[in-house]
Amino acid sequence: MLAAMRQPLPATGSSWSDLKARMLGYAAGDVRWRDGKTAVYVFNAGPEVEMVQKDAYALFMSENGLGPAAFPSLKRMEDEVVGFGLDLIHGPPGAAGNITAGGTDSITMAIKAARDYARKARGVLGPLNIVVPRSAHPAFDKACALMEIEVRRTPLVDYLADAAAMAAAADGSTVMIVGSAPNFPYGLMDPIAALSELAVARDLWLHVDACVGGYLAPFVRMNGEAIAPFDFALPGVRSMSADLHKYGYCAKGASTVFFRSAELQAFMGFDFKDWPGGRMVTPTLAGTRPGGAISAAWAVMNFLGVAGYREKQALVTEARGRIAEGVEALGFTVLGQPQLGLLAFTRTDVDCLAVWAKLRERGWFTGVTTEPKSLHLMLSPVHAAVAGEYLADLAWAIEAAKGAAPADARYA
Ligand SMILES: Cc1ncc(COP(=O)(O)O)c(C=O)c1O
């Protein structure tokens, strides 16, 4: 923080109405995501869902999921949400899971479980590694940096995980192999069936990162799209991450991590009593667990139900289809065959990052993919209504970017 900007805590308090106005003033420079002009960071299922999120969050905002004995309400809501999730991803009888604070948390805890399983159940000694496709989310690297585990990133084939390359990279010290459903940079479903075969043949722990697709792909499949098996229906899958705060449309700070069995889940938890504060048992990374994130997830899921999710997800795939068709008409190539809400598209005669920068001038805050340089969208239901406007602005941006200096699309 710049020293000049540092301010002391006000000597006296202010009224809430004054503070609220000031906060809204601070937000004046934020992206206008409610208008549908943002296709990264925010999942916009419309004002009704936002209201349910907010009311349900506020109801349990002060309660703490760390204390299930004190707040059986939160424990019950968490168990019900985990059950909804397991039902959608073919969790077998005995499968188990928890709500975490987000995708990075779910992935970290799945790796922690796989590491402890390797050490304690398989007796693996010495340095450990995980094998992930090049497109896997950096959360895997962050978690492995914390746990001093090597990450082996393997090359892609057609933007997808290559099971043969992953097989070659795995060895006796591999605690996990990973597939994404879908991966973030391209929005494509990795060949999870092939990874599952590898996992079964070599007794490897396969984690499916369905942070993006976990609450989207099942409904897209129900809507008629041929989504290949990617979940616990495949015997090699031992754990999965699926984010409630993405295509589950729940309040931020909520994801789920799932395990094929409670025995595997037990390797995730932490149980400690060697201090003067009494025994402390935590299932996930957090100590204090915000009750609001749990209650909002429970409320949004029950508010939408299967019918509501199918309707929202149909809008997402409609937006993706219209935009894919529109960008191809404008001379772009869509990378692979996206089936869900993410897509990346490229062309070589213009700097796609410069196009991205021009679109920002028209209020669009979207993503980029860098290999190859592409525009990237993570679409919400609201985008079905603005697809035409986006395509018109994109046509303008292509012309405006011609001759522009190459841009560095650093937005995160
Ligand atoms: C495929 C994938 N996995 C994991 C994550 C990490 O999720 P979070 O940002 O909730 O930690 C993301 C975030 O976009 C993602 O796209």
C-alpha cells in the first residue's frame, strides 16, 4: 500500500447510511457485471438468485461452521448440500465430502488427503509428485508449493490432457494424477475415461477438477448434450472438486470436495489435541467456517432445484453456441469443441490481446488464453441476452485493434 494512501482508523464512527453511500462510491470504478459485460470472476444468474444468496447469507452470517455441536443447522445444511452434489456426480454409496471456501481450498485438501494416503496407507517415502496436464489450474501448484510436492505438467494433445504422456510422467512417488472437467484455459473436458483407466491400471489417485463443470455438466447432460463420463461413474476417480460459487450460483466462498469413500475423506481432516485449548477437529483447511457461505449454498440450491438449474444452464449453453457461431463468422477459430460455458477463440491476423484491450474500452471485462493468444469467455445465463451486443462490439474491436501495439492482457 502506498504510504500516501494510508489512513488511520477514524477516531469516531460514521452512520451506516453515510458509509453505504461511500462504499457504493468506491464501486463506481468496478466492472458493471450486472449488465452482463463481464465474463470472468462473476457468475450471474439474475437478480432473484442474487437476492436469495444475500438473504440466506445474512441469516447465518455470524454463525460458525467450525462448531457443528453449537450449530447443527449448518452441519445439516452442509450435509444436504454435499448430498445434492454427490447425487449429481454419481457418488457411490459411502462417498463423502465437505464444503470448503473455494476451488483452491478443495484442490489443496484433496492433495493433502492423497499425500497422507500415499504416506500412511501405501508407505511411500521420499519426495512426492503429482502429474497434471499443462492446462490444470495453478491451484495445484499453489497447494504443492505449500506441501513441497513436485508438480509434473505434461503436454496437451488438441488442448486436452494426454493420458499417455501422463502415464510416462507418473512413477512410484506420484500421489495424484489430475484431469479437468473442464479445464479453464480452453473450457474443454479432459478425457477422464482414459485417465480413469490409467489410474485403475497403475493404482493411482485420480482427482477430477470439476470446479467449473461440477454443477454445470450434469444439467447440460440432462438438457441433451452428450457429455462423456467424467465423475465417480468412472472407477478410477477417487476425489473431485466442484465449486458452488461458480456454476452453482451460490455466494462466494463455497466449493465442495468429494471422495469416493469416507475412508479416503478421513485422510483430509486434521485432529489435534496437544495444546491447552482442548481437542480441535477440522475437516478442511479453515478454522472458522463462515456460516453464510454454507446457508447461501443450501438456499440457492433448494431455490433452483433441478428444473431451475436446467433452465439457467440452458441459457449458458445457448449463449456459448451463439457466440461460437458468431466468432467463427468473424474469422476466429474456436479451440476444440467446448460443451459447457467456457470457450476460447483465436485468429492469427490480429493480436487477440489487443482486441481484448479494445473490448475493455467498450466496457467488456473478459478473459484471455495465452497458448495460443485467444479471447476467452466464461459465460453466465445473463449472457444469452447480450451475445449479439458482444459480437457487434467484437467486430468493431477487430478493426480498432488492427495496427494497435501488442497488448499485455494482465487482468488478474
Ligand atoms: C478449473 C478450475 N479449477 C480451480 C479453480 C480455482 O477456484 P477458486 O478461484 O474458487 O479458488 C478455478 C478458478 O477459476 C478453475 O477454473
